[in-house]
Amino acid sequence: MALVDLPEVSTPLPWHAPVWEQLSSQVAAEQLPHALLFAGEHGCGVSRLALALARMLLCASPTGTFNCGECQACMLSARGSHGDFNWLEPEEKSRFIKVGQIREAVQFATLTSSFGPRKVIVVSPADNMSLSAYNSLLKTLEEPADDTYWLLVCGRMLGVPATIRSRCRHWQLARPNGSAALEWLDVITGERSTSEKLFRLANGRPLDAQQLFVEGRADAMVGRRELLNAVIAGQIEVTEASPLWEQHGPDVFLDDLIESLQSLVGSLPLTLLKSRSGRAAFGILEEMQRLRRAVSAGSNPGKQLLIETTLLKIRRELGGLGHGDIMSWPSGDASP
């Protein structure tokens, strides 16, 4: 997350309001734990929640709900130059937070605060760290420095070792409901039909939907999803479709495929879900999700071979679902 040119006041997203009410109450009562672990899907604003909490903890005169936006601490944190605020994320071209970064943060936690009574360290994503990095973090969580808060953000709670989880207060954040997310997207897109299309394309992740809108990538994504459907339905050959992903990494192909498989599984009637092909769809979805996690962790499979072999396998395994079922998968135009 870019910690420069932030708004004067950082607020959580609307669907995190119940969690935020509890957090702000604990801050006001000086009962906030010194280590918190926030888990939630990418694209749903978990890092935004951590940022709002961090800036409120650093603020000299919080309003009772958010940081004030006017004190020196707020001005410094808005520019990314607050000396008591440390945000850890993977360095450029890396997918992992390295042990050296954690050791520096642990050292930072031992220093006397420069601008106010508290120091805050955010670690995001906390489920993408090496074992040695976790071990370096563990001791400081066992014996936290006074007035120092560790906010850990992750996509999967179980992706963080149990030894780390046991020393944090857990917050499992659910995916936002459609009405709250669509109201928020309407302000960005200006119309409900566009919001619905983007929300569906992003598989219920509002910040991903926002990014699709800002970058103008929605139509290209719809085209790739429709092409996937056509390949699986036998309308075109795998070799005709694979060039569409040549300019993208394997992560984009896997994301498109996972979203299409999730839409398929969600739309199948019970009789087809219990069939051999229905069970195969579940199995392939799980396999693709494991592979996607491996890619996020640094694996680099051969893209062309991955695309062609995967699509051939899906056509072979899911052929029993029938042409009509496959071509009825949502491609982004339907409302959620």
C-alpha cells in the first residue's frame, strides 16, 4: 500500500463498521491488545481497516471515531513520514516479507517513540513470510514493548503459523454483503448497472471491482471469461484461445479460470453437483486454488504448458455437464 498522499482522515470501509466500532471502543478504553491479526480476502479492504486503526492510534487528538486529520501526527502519517509508523510489505520484485525486514521492525519496536505515545507496525501480508521471519517476529509478540502495536493483515488465517496466531487477537472479516458493496461502488461508477457488472466480475470483492473500473479492464476480462467458456464447451480449440493470455502472467489465467469454475459450481443444480462431472469441477477448482497459492508464494510454472494442459483437462473432465450448462456461466453482465 502506498503511504503517501493519503487523505487527511483514514476511514474503514462501510462493511467493516461493526468491527470498527469494537476496535475504536477498545482504543478509547485503552484496552486494545498489542497484537492483532486481521484476516480477510484480498480486494475487500482489510489493509484499509489496518491503516485507519494505525492512524487513529498515532493521532494526537482522535475524534473518538477516526484520526483527527489536523495534528502533526496526522499530517506526517498522510505523507508517509511519521517516525513511529512502520508498514512492512514485500519489497519490489518479491512476494515475501523477508527476515531482514522483520528484524528491522523488531529493532524499531524497541526504540523510544519520536512523535507521540505510541508506535505502530503493520505487517501485510502476514501469511507471506519465511519461517525465519516468523521466528524473529515471535519473540517480540511474546514480550511486546510498551505502547507498541503490531497489526498483522493476512488473506488466510491458517496461512499464519499457530504460534503467531496464539499471540494475537483474531479478527476474521467476512466478504461484504452485496448491498453495502454496491452502494459504495455506485459512488465510484455513477450507475448501479455498472457497479453490478464489476462486482460480479470481481467475484464479490469491491476493491478489485473498483480497480477494474479505474483501469478500464472490465471488457477485456469479460472477453477472456467468454473465451474460456467457449473452449470448455468445445466451440473453439485450446490452441486458438491460449494466445489471449500470452501478455499476462500465469496468475491472470488462474484467476480467470478460478472465477469461472466458482461461477459454474455455484450455478449447478444439485443433481449435476452430485454427478461425476460435478465432483470433478470441485476437484479441479481446489487444484487450481492450490496452484494459485503456489504462484503467489513464488512458484513460476511454464505458462503455455499450464494453459493448454489445464484447459484440455477441464474439457475432458467436465464434458458431462453439457454444452448448455457451461455456456450459462455468468460472464459479468448478470446482477449479483
